Amino acid sequence: MRVGIDFDNTIACYDGVFHAAALERGLIPADLARDKNSVRDHLNGSGRADAFTELQGHVYGARMDLAAPYPGFADFVAGARETGHELFIISHKTRYPILGPKHDLHAAARGFLVARGLIGEDGIDASHVFFELTREAKVDRIAALRCDTFIDDLPEIFSLAGFPRATRPILFDPADQFGDAKLDRSRSWAEISAEFCREHV
């Protein structure tokens, strides 16, 4: 089976990362809640929306070392390889931040994957990693690669006009935000492994 996987918030987990990066820069009080939305709302509410936009570029560029793969993803990759699935990473991501230093966000994401052993000899084939500039280009890539399944944290991706009907969508929803979504949902990579890599769970 050909399985496509999104990158941000599907493979890469940013829990606490925006808080840590904002603290490093002196943008927020230490007692602010650790989630990304709290950081965004604090900066927006104090008239510093541009600071949050620049912070995003900083995190996705210079501080990808603060992020981590979601628990169980590496086990999924190993199990999927052993059971003969072909894995692809297909994400939409601008090449450079809108504000701030001109980090290459595609290179930073690839560096994250290499550093954690998720692509390369023991992981996903490096030629199977695609960072597209728009959501439309992303779904075109999913179609071109003839993915049997695509796993993403954004339900709106599956409703885009170009999303191939032959591809089964799986919504990755670790925070259980989309209980009313009429989609197959998984709340962890362990759940996904239980379906795709049964012999190895």
C-alpha cells in the first residue's frame, strides 16, 4: 500500500515548542500556558501579531531541534517498512518565512527527519519526501503518487477539489478536536500501526 503522510502536526509535534522559543526571545511571561494558541493570543492581544508571525518562521527554521516526532511514529515507519508499505511524506510549506531571517524551511524540515533517523537507509526513502508551496500542489502530488491512503491533521485538506477520490483519508487527531468529523480518525500512531502493521504490534 502507498501511504502518504503530512509533516507539521502529523509527524512533527510542536507541543510546548512555541512557548519555549517565545521564552527564549523574552516575548511572553513564564507562567503563560504552554500551548501554541496561548502564545499567539498573548502576542496578538498585546499588539504584537508580527512577533508571532516571525516566531513561527524561527521555530520552523532555526529551532526545529525543539520539536519531536509524535510518539510511536518511528515504530510505525519500521513496522510499515517490514510489512511492505511504501511511505511518502507530502506537506505544504512555504520555502522561507514571511517575516524575519530567511531560513530555508524545507531544508530545516528535512534536517529534522534526517537527525531523527526517519528518512534514509533505515527510514523513509529520501526521494519520497515532498514539500509543496501550496495546498493545491500538495493534493496534486498525492494524486500523482497514487497514494492509497493519506494521513493529515487538517480535515480541510481532504475536501479540496483536487484530493483524489481513490485515496482514503485518515484524520490524525491526537487532541480529539474533530469528534464530529465524518472521517476515519486516529488519535495516535499506535492506533495507525495497529491497523497497518498488525504483525508488529
